[in-house]
Amino acid sequence: MTDDQLLKLLRAADPLPANRAAALPLGAAEDELLDLLLAQAHPVAAPPGNPAPTRGRRRRVLPRLALAVAAVSVAMMAFLSLGSGPGDRSGTVWAAQQVRFAEASPLVLLQAPGWRVEYADEQSAQEGELHFRTGPTPPRQTTPQFAGDTGPVPADLTVAQLNWRGGTLENWIKDRGHDAEVSATAPVLGTTAHVYQYSGGTPGHRDVTALFRYDGRVLEFRAGAADVTAFKALLATLTRVDTDTWLSAMPPSVVKTTDRDTAIQGMLRGIPVPPGFDTGQIKGADLTKDRYQLGAAVTGLVSCRWLQRWAKARRSGDSAAVDQAVAAMATAKDWPILREMQKEGDYPRVLWEYADAMRSGQVKGGSFEEGASSALGCSGVQIGPGPPGPSKP
């Protein structure tokens, strides 16, 4: 571990900013603690009939420095022991920020034999999801399946998903129960879940979901199963775990907090960024993110900032700025992170469509502004009147 990495870990573990620590009225407490420490380390016997000597504040400069060093050492030991302890803890070092992220989730895992976490994403402090899989991960399917003429699509028995959300359980029950073919209840995590088998699927391959309230949020567990009975057996393996177990279960694709800055800088390689670009504005940068989702957040912010500059330049008639933005986004098909993400999902293709559409200011099937907002998360992309595109081909 390098010095820079260690400093980042320590900063992440510090729950008290330096300015607040300096303002705390701890002088008297420090003096008392120092006296006790020194008395334990170097007991001084008082002469018969005389009280033990006392020390003035001005003589405590060096001991207080030693006490500060000792306090830092204690903090280091406490920090480095995060994730270690009795029982089955792994002993892995977790930054305090990572621990906070984990504890913002319900700390629930599917602990059925052979199942693993394949994907994790926290959209906010109240919402997130985990995807589980058993068996090998199949190649990414580039052509979507449709029921159409081929008949019902069988539910996949090798995948399951756990979502946690805010809101009321009643609203989710109303929504999920609307299309249910079978309704039931089942025990889970000390409460009762509402279980719904959706219509469709094939015999032995049904799509089933369970809704229940836990840890102050609505949890939904959805999986392919042979039937409701088999689903209930899988549901029963949802288990509340400790923070270390939860973090240790995350797949390599989940970007760890201590690696996030490095990962973001790596994703920005080969990407022209607009003037004033600030990585601190990346959405969800302080949440547990799958690498794909973090890549979407990084490239999405870059694209939105170029789109906003482009739209403003069109409205003001600044052809040079229009050209600059179009040229920057024309390189998007060569951005390494998008090439990497293309293997896993369709976000790069959508971004490329909007980059191409900047020449005309039009996209198929709708408004450029609304599409940029819904597809890329951009706001303020109001094209308005102005030059229809770049001044040069």
C-alpha cells in the first residue's frame, strides 16, 4: 500500500473534520487523561508527609505530542481492524466510507448454496439493488427475446434480484398483485412477505416475486422458480449479515470506495472534457457502484456538459462553440470505457446516437431535449433557435 493510498484510507475513516475537532473544549479532559497515563507509565512515590508533585501546563508540550501520537496510533488500529473480529469475519480492511455504504443497505444476502452476488448498485441512501446468479454467467445477449410467435419465454432459474426502496408497501402490493396468477404469503427475515407468481412463463419456469417491509424500507425479491413452493424455499435463504460479510460478497466489478478516484481518472482517459469539468459532480460517486454504472455516470456527465455547451452555443449563434462540442462528442465511439461497457449493455449505443444527432439537433421518435434528459440524465439541454448544426462538415 502506498503512502497516498494509506492517507486516503485514513481520511475516509475520520468521522470528525479537523475544524470541528479543534473547536471542541477538550483541554481539561486532555490534561486529566495525560496525568493518568503518565502516572500509570511512571509512578512517582511522594515523600513521607508531602503530597505528590503536580505539573504545570507549560511542561506538557512534549507529553501532549506523545499523547497525540498515541491517539493516532489507536485510531489507526481501530481503523485497520474494521472488518476483523470474532466469528467468520474476513479481516479485510474496509474504509469507513465503505462501511457506511454497506450499512445504508439492508445488509441482506441470498445465502442459498451456489448463489453469488453478480451486480450491485445503490441509487440513493434509500434505494438500491443486488443481482444474484447461480452457475456460470452466460454470454451477453445482443438480440432481445420476445414472446411473439415463439410462445411464452421461460423464466430464468439461475438469476434472482433484491431491490430496496422507499415508499409504502401497500402501493407496491397493488402494483405487483395486479397481474398475479397466484398469490400467497411466506415468512422471511422475521416478517411476512406477499408472494405473487406472474402470469406467463412455462411449466417449471415461473416468474415469482415477494414484497415485504424490512429495516424501514420496502424490499422486493424476484426470481425464476419451478413454482411458488420452490420460490418460498429460495426466499427463506435471505439472511441478514454483518457489514464485513456483505462487503466481502461484492463482486470485483463493484468499484471499492478507496479505488474510486483512480477508477474515475482511468475512465476519463481518452475523453475530451469540457472546460470547468468537475468530477465531484458525478452522480452517485459516493455510493456503491458497479463499474458499468459508474462508467455510465462518468461518461454521462461529460456528455451532458458538452450537450449543455452545444445547446447554449446554438441559441446564441456561436458556431465555433457548436463545432467544438460536436467534434468532442464525435470521439465518443473511441472512448475506451464505452468500448468496455458495450460488452455488457446498451448505454454506449444510446450515447453514441445522441452524439451523432448533434449535427442536426434531431433524434428519431421524439424531442432531443426530452430524450437527453431521460436517456442520459441531462438537464438544461434546450436547443432553441440557432444554427442547425456545425459550420463546418
